[in-house]
Amino acid sequence: MEDTSPRLFRLERDTDVTGISGTGTVADGVKWPDGSTSIRWRGDRPSIVHWARLEDAEAIHGHGGATRFVWADTEAAR
């Protein structure tokens, strides 16, 4: 059975390669049941971006592993 619930995550940045967002928790996000993804940036200039696929958001914002997508439901299971 396919999960029809949104999944919450946060972006944890270990290295700020752009010098803009800083390190630590830099954004909060939702992966919607259709696979699209919304990210809300924290900080002095918060914004929201919407991606058609999670993989696209990871390709742009992951910075080769410098930013991790940390899933809330995975952490809750620990």
C-alpha cells in the first residue's frame, strides 16, 4: 500500500559552500504524497521553494553531501 501522508524533513548543513545560509538547520521541508517537495528556508530572508521532485531539490541544495535531508519520521522511530 502506498503511503499517502506527507513526510517532514529538515535540511542540516554541515558546510556552507555558498556563504549565505550558514550551518546547522537551515530549512524545513515537506515531501508531498505525489513526490513534490516544498522547502521553507530559515534565517533573515526566509522563502519557500517548491520542487516537482525531491531529487531535484537534493541536486540543487545538497551541495555534494554538505547538506543532509533529515527525515522526522526516521528520527521519531529511534
